[in-house]
Amino acid sequence: MSKTELAQQFTDVMAKFTAYLGKHLPDDVLERLTELRAEQNTELAKIVYDAMFTDLEAAKRLDVPCCQDTGVIQYFIEVGENFPLLGEIRPCLEEAVRRATVEAPLRQNAVQIFDERNTGNNTGVRIPWIDWEIVPNSDQCLVHGYMAGGGCSLPGAAKVLMPAEGYMGIVKFIFDVIVERGINACPPLLVGVGIAGSVEVAANLSKKALMRPVKSENVNATGADFEKMIEEGLNKINIGPGGLTGVKSVMGVNVEQAARHPSCLAVGVSTGCWAHRRATIRLNADMTYEMVSHKGVTL
């Protein structure tokens, strides 16, 4: 198969993938929402969860997005150095987004900075956002697709702390962000935290943390304990589904980290709403694929 044919096939798959992720939540999120629904002990909280699952059923039945805000499209890519379309990925994904916008359909959300003009097709300057990681000795491409909606993006924040604040400063920052703005992201939330030495690294890691499955753990044992501690603490706030009170405010807390300068400690927080539109696909060099996040799905 020629490179042109491979690129066409990659674009076709990614257009379908992008449309699909706006309509169907990943397996891990559905499982966690089902668990949280069963734990509610107030009538209002039960009503909110019933509405969530009624919405998801209607989206599936009518083949439409499960939230009207289909966000700004972001892709987090782990691509092998031998993947045959390394240089063609960006133009292919841009075309895939344009097609998905019409075919899904997706709300048009890409507004150009300074011009303040909506492009009408969900592409624009550096959008779709693409985060790259090159994997040596591989010819596969793993793509995490994410729809960064207005609500779940509102609580996003990052800060470099004074050295003396330490890890307690990180905890305080996380709780301040969620208490002040977490309700805007339509709880229960998946909370992504990045810890690093500079603000841009911490912010980026906090968003990449949202690409990890619910219930996954930090690779560092102390980091995994930190995730559990933050999750337990946030759940005691009882923001509840939709911010209307009820048990459990979050689906989980995922923390990613990078080594830091001795004098700097930075933290970033990103949130995913209950309708956490995240999907993961693994493509082979011949463009055959596996939906990692939605087992058994064929696009």
C-alpha cells in the first residue's frame, strides 16, 4: 500500500474515531459511574445519576454526542519512530477533525485568538492540539483522543509554589481549585494532577494524567498513596453529582510527575467531567487498529 493510501486510511479511521469518542464514554468511566450511582443515598443525587444514564442511552440510540459541548479536540500521541506516517500525522488529524465535525456532528468550538472568530470546523492555530511522544523501535501509533469542553477546562490551573510550601502546598492548591471551580466541570470529576519543577510541565502532565484509566495507579508507590489520599479527601467534601451534594465528588485522582529543580515545586490541575470524552486507539503500520478504551468496538 502506498503512503498516500495509508494516509487516506489513517484519516478515515481517525475521523470515525473522533466522532465516536464524542458519543460513547470509555469502558472504565462507564464502570466507575455505575459504581458511584449505586452508592448514592439521597433522592436528588439518584435523580442526577438517572439523568446521566438516560442521556448516555439517548446518545447511543440517536447516534449523537452525549454532551452538546464537544470541546476542543486534543490528541495525545505515542508514536513509533518506524510508524510509516510520522510526517503526515498532523495534516491527517486536521482533516479527520474537519470531517468528524460534519459527520458526527460536533459543535464548532475553535475560536481564533485575537481575531475572535470561530473557524466553523474545529481546526485553527495549533488546534487540534497534538502532544507527541516518540517511541523507539516501534511501528505502532497509540492515540488518546480527548474533547476538552468549556466546563471541564474552567477549573484548570497551575502554579509554581514557594519551596517552603512543599507537598502540603500541593494538597492545598488541589483542594482550593476543586472547591472553588470543580462544580463548573459537572461532577463527579476525574482529577488530573501534574507535579514538576516548572509551571508548563506541571500543567501538561495534569492533562496527560486524564488520559490514564480510572483506577489506574501512579508508577511510584508513594505517588499511588498520594492519589488515594487526595481522592479520599475530595470525596469527603461531598460536592456530589452535578455539584448538587451527594456522596463521592470524584471518579478518581491521577497524578503524573517529572523530576524538578531543587528550588522549585510546581503543580497543575486539570479536570474531566462525568461525561469524560476520552478514547484510546492503537494503530499498526498497515492501519489495522484496536480500540483500547472501548473493547470490541469496530469503527
